[in-house]
Amino acid sequence: MATDLGRRRAVNQDNLVVQPCHSEEQWKTKGFLLMVADGMGGHKGGEKASELAVQQVPLTFSKNLQLGFDKALRRALLEANQEIHRRGKENAEFFNMGTTASVLLLNADGGWIAHVGDSRIYRIREGMVEQLSYDHSYVWEAARIHNVTIEEIAKHGILSNKITRCLGPEPEVLVDLEGPHKLVPGDHFLLCSDGLSNKVTDGEIGVLCRYLSPQQACGLLIDLANKRGGPDNITVVIARIPGEAPTTNAPMERPTLEIPSLWKRFAPPLWAMSLGAGLILGIATLLLGAISDYQDKNSLIAPFAFAIVFVMLGILMFFLKERIQRMREEQFLFQGPKPRVHRRGFWKTVPEIEKLVSELDVLIAGLIKRDFPVEAEWTRDLDLLKKEMEKNANPSRILEKLASLYRQVLAKIELAKAGQYLT
């Protein structure tokens, strides 16, 4: 686990907590709790909100274990929300402060997710990176309502850093509670703030967690985010389920956010279909009745009545569409806990490592071009890495050397900036 200020922030408003279990009995009765919180609301407010969250949640969870894991987790986040809200009302300096909260509980039952905000929880398993938490952001909400992909919504300029839900600003909050996810030996779980998820790809998360130790992976992921600008605080927590990953594919949960079919994307709303069907049927019936030589005009009464029903039903659904949408959203939010995968990405080891090596190569070449005093061993080590890749060497060994080299280069760049070597 690790947290970092980033490159553009004066205060670290992120917080994290890891509450390990120390015995088989604790694994069954309590479990291993991990949490990331990303504060907001001014320098002092955001820092205070996330600090209160990581203090309150583990404590309240432990006190309410008799309720069951799911209810204890929900109560922990609800009480943390009330405490943060109360502190914000009492002190004008902390007014309207808030924080995200992403909690992962691992125990004998499986993995439980309790979540509010846009910090994320990932699972890395067998070449896949699966997002187990749902982003409470305008982008994700718009994608769900309009039944399109996240990428399509993002193209329309909706700000991804605007969130729709967090702990603190309001006296009540809806908590996403999902699980238990089945635990498989070799699974990696990663919790992070958006300072990381906005700057690294699913593939990079997957390959680094798979082949590096948790601490090494945390360090290199933070380095990558900082190298790419580091505009926000960065926090990462990684946990690994002991044992080797199975060679056969384990059953996968179905993602709740999937690419919609063409029908779902372009079909008119139900009220429009009902209204249109009624109008077409009514006009056809009237035209048929207007034909002078049509004998059995009494048989047109029933179709015309159906047309009126369809038109009235369409008008009714039009005026009730917002209420129906709210009912669907509430059903989505309040359904009981069950394991869900909200987004899934795939990665391949060699291409991901090649991209990381290439990025470091470009970084070093750029420094040389700017007459930066580059260490001679950097280029030599980079050449050795490339040769090892050509020989299909162990990915773990390549990535360990890559992580070490990345850290050296970025550390020297920061020293150079402090000494004004770079303009």
C-alpha cells in the first residue's frame, strides 16, 4: 500500500487503512479489511473528511459484526457519513466537506464491497482486470441512463471528475453493497483513488499486479501516474489471495455495464412505440372504414378501440416516464447484495511490458536531447531489458528491473528540477 501527494497538490487529501486478521479464527469471524478514501471540500475539509472515514469505518464495522458482514459494512459507512456531516455543520472551516469511501472485506465467505464515490476496487484474475465498484460519477450515471458505454458518454464532454455521491455533504447517503465475490488463489485486489485510475490503463494495472510484489506494484503504479502529470493525490492498496492461480477459467460474473445491442441503443422509448402503434392502427381503421364498398364496418370497432387504448397508454407513459425511471433506479440501488462486475478489460503480458519499456526509452531519450546529465547505466540497463524481452525472459524479473530503473530516473528528474537543471 502507498499514498503520494502527486505533482500538483499542496495537501494529500487521500487516506487509507488496512485492518489485517492474525489468525484463522479472525479470518472466519472478522476478515481482512482494506479501505481507500479520497477527500474533497477545501484543503482542510477534504483531508479531515477522509481521515474521519478511515477512522470510523473499521471501528464501527468491528462493533457491529453480530449483525452480519453485509449489514455491519453498510452501518459502518452510514455512521461515518453522519459523523462527517455533523463535523461539517459544527465547523464553518469544514462546511460541506466530503469523501469517497471504497471498502473491501476479505474473509472465509468471500470478498465484500462497500462503496460510495468514484474511488475504485479492481480484481485481477487470469488475464482480466475487473472493476468491482460502480463509479458514482456523471459519466457512469449518464451511461447507465442512456444505455451506452462509458467511452461514448465521455466523448460528449461530460466531466469524469464530477461525482454524484459521497460521504459527508448530506445527512443520508446510499451505500453500494455487493458480494460475496468468490476468492480464487492468485487473485489480486487493488483499491485506488482516481489520481491513479485516471492516469494508468487496465492493462498496466493487470500486468504489474500479476508479476510484481504488491509493494513493488504500488510503487511503479504511482511512478507512472506522476510521470504522466500527477494532477491529483494518488493512493493504491493491493492484496493478493495466497496460492497459485488455476490454469482453467473460473466462472465469471456478468458485467452490469456491457456494450448494448443496436436495438437497445437505437430503439424508440416504450411510450413512443405505443403512441405510434395506436396512431397507425387508428388511421388504418379510419381509412378502411372510409371505403364505401367495405361491407363489414362493424368489425372495425374493435381495432379502433385498441388504437384508442394504445394512444392513451402512450400518453400516460409519456407523463409518467420520469417516475418510472426513478423507480428503476431505486430498484437498482436497493436490490440485495450480490457479486457484480461493472466493467471488464483484458490484457496481454508482452505488449504491456513493451509499452512500459518504450515509454521509459522515450523519457530517457528526451532527457539526453535536453542535455540532462543522464546516468550511463540507465541506457545500458534499458538495452539489457530489451534483450531479455527478445529472449522471452521471466516477466517478473523484467518488471522488477523496470520498476527500479523507473524510480531512479524519476527521482533524478525531481532533483534536477529542484536544482533548476531543467527549464
